[in-house]
Amino acid sequence: MGLKDEVNIGDYVIYKDSSNFVLDEDGRPLKVVEIKVWLRKKCVFYENGEFDYYNSVVRCPSLLLELL
């Protein structure tokens, strides 16, 4: 069991500043498929090829995922 803010591959994430899901164009949550350093910053990459900086997202609580 990881830390609350720790994001791992396979997690769904929400933005820290707004607590909104990271969504694709159809409004579905995106799953993290890769975490790597890019442009000298740690980034999370999603199924659709988009990315966010690691420090701008947190793992989505499992209870919130059940509501989807």
C-alpha cells in the first residue's frame, strides 16, 4: 500500500488544484500508463499520449472511482 499522494502506473488521477478527474475527450477518466522524467521533470503519461507533471496530480480515491 503506497502513500496517499503517490501515483503509480495503472492509477486514475485527479488534479491537486481542483480535484477534477483527468479526462479524455469523451469524458472518461484516463489511466496512468507510464511515469518518467521528461524535460527534467517527473511526468505521468496517460493512455491517450497526453501527460501532466507528477506534482500536479494525486491518486484518485477508490471510493470516488466506484461512483463512476
